[in-house]
Amino acid sequence: MTTYLEKGDKLKGEKIRCEARKIKKIKPSPKTGRHKIQRAILKNNAECEIEIETKHKTKKEE
């Protein structure tokens, strides 16, 4: 399994589990249309893992 450690690295999936020592307040973030997303900031030893892969796959960059 690959571990991403650089700024700007992203995870994409249907279900992502996150753990951190501190989680800042969850707040809505604007997106297009009526569908809004929620955003949280994880701090101090934060870690995320994809539990369910996304159904919409894109081509991998080479």
C-alpha cells in the first residue's frame, strides 16, 4: 500500500476513514448546484484510509 506524505496529495473514494488527535469544527463548503459538501480539518498525526473505492474511476497520470 502506498502512503502519500507530500502537500497536495489526494485520496478519492466512496468511503474514507480518518483519524486524528484534533478535528476542527465541521462546516459546509460550497460546491456547484444544490449539493453541498462538508469540510473538516484534521491536525496532529492525521491519517486517512480508503475503505470503499469510488465507482467513477479516472485515467491514472503517467
